[in-house]
Amino acid sequence: MTASPANSPAAFDVATFGEAMVLLVADQPGPLEDVMGFHKRTAGAETNVAIGLARLGLRVGWASRLGADSMARYLLGAMQREGIDCSQVVCDANQRTGFMLKGAVTDGSDPPTEYHRKGSAASHIGADDIDVAWLRSARHLHATGVFAALSPSTLAAAHRSIAVMREAGRTISFDPNLRPALWPSTEQMREQINRLAAQADWVLPGIEEGRLLTGADTPEAVARHYRQLGAKLVVVKLGPDGAYFDGEAGRGHVGGFPVAKVVDTVGAGDGFAVGVVSALLEGRSVGDAVRRGAWIGSRAVQVLGDTEGLPTRAELEAAAI
């Protein structure tokens, strides 16, 4: 079955492609095999960003593929309740929805995590599944390296979606969001991620990702690498130290926001992307955009789930960010 398409293409601020998974978070610390209870949440780099942008009032469309099971219905309902257009989400009874288990941590350490996504419905998305008219109805595409890494067909779809938006003169943001375990080799990951980044307008690597992908040691050198490939703006995330940016309007550094206690760093990069992309689409300066990204990222590390720290527009305005 397929979600019913709208009668005519909607006008979106942002479109994104990506896998949504059911996230089962342990309700107590310790090895996953000893945990008896879990809390159900949503997970997925692209859907985290979609949710964050929608909460800020942007019009967001998400394209994907799910199974036709209870997990798919949960995910689809969660995205629709956030106000996200899901007309391009296919529910296939012959495929299964991916899910993951995550341990509970309260000290900022890496939680034990298990992914159950191999062969999932989303991994079967291909370039021919892209509805070009729907995609072009958005003024911006947000892409990540996670979707590209799922399978050869999603890699082709990632390249196709970026090509469609470039041809249409739309802006594109790209977060490498590296998942080495999903790639056949580090070399292929580096080659393909950098090919995708070279087609984007705004590139958002973390400093360790940048070092792995470029061989450069400093934020300045990482940013220079992607600027030379053609990016109009590169923002290098530096964790608690904020971020360095290099773009057509200049270069600079924005400090991080103090955090009393880091609970879980998963989703912080997605929150950062929400801040940068939303502010730039609003016409804010690069410095303001990076500051918003750092603020939302700081909120994300103080909660256990991927999206609980993503603010509403009212919370953003109250913080004057």
C-alpha cells in the first residue's frame, strides 16, 4: 500500500530522503541482554532533521519506504503528527521496517547499540523511485551519508536526488554522518561521501569525519578542502567547542553553549543541522545560523532520545536564537 498522494505537488521548504527506524531505548543502564524494558521512539538521521525543521514551522516533505507492520504504522503516524508530508512514503507488505536497540546512558558515553536494518524496506529505494515533480516542489534538499550507505540502490538514489535539485537551481545541504559499518570499505566510503559533498552547497562535517574524509588535521583545512570542491559554505562541527565556518561571506568561529550535564550525544549533529539549515533558509547570516545550530546541538546532548531536545519555534524565539 502507498500513502495517498496529494492532488497536486505541495510547495515545501525542505525535502529529504532517508530511513526511519523504530528506536527501542533501554529503561535502565547496563548490557542490552539484561534489560527487560524499553521505551519506543523514532530514529533516523534524515527524519531527526525533518522533525526538527517541522517544529520550527518549516514545510517539510519526507520520502522513504517502510514495511506494512506495526512499526511502520508507528513511524508514519509519528511523522505525520509532526506535520511532515509523507505522501512519498511507500508501505510495502513484502518488506520489513528497520529497528534498533540502544542502551541507557546518563554520562555522555557511547551507549551500547544494535542495528537491525540489513535488507530493510528503505534499503530497496532506488533512483527510479524519485518523484521529480515532488522533489522540485521543495526549495531545499537536505541529504546525509546514511541514506547513501544503506545499499547500492540508495546510493544511486542519493546521487539522483542531488542531481535533480542542482539542475533545478535549488540549494542542497549535506551532512556526511558517517556509518563505516554500512560501507564495504573505508576507501569506498571516502570516495562516495566526497562525491556527494562536492555537489552540495552547504557541507556540515564533524571534525573527526572531516579528518577521515580529507586527510586534513584542522577545521580550517577541512573546510578549505570542501570549498575547493565547490561548496559555497562549509561548517565544521567541533563538539563542545562550537563550530568553524568558511563561506562566501567569510570565515569565523562560533563557540559552543555550556551544558551542565551531557546525557547522550546521539542526535546532536542532526540538531546542529536543523539550526543551520533553518536559519539559512530564513535569510539569517552564517554566524547566526551556526550559533543556532550550536544551541540546538547543546539541547540534544542533554536528553536521551534523538528528538526530545529539538525545540519548537516558541522555544527558539524565547531563547532569542
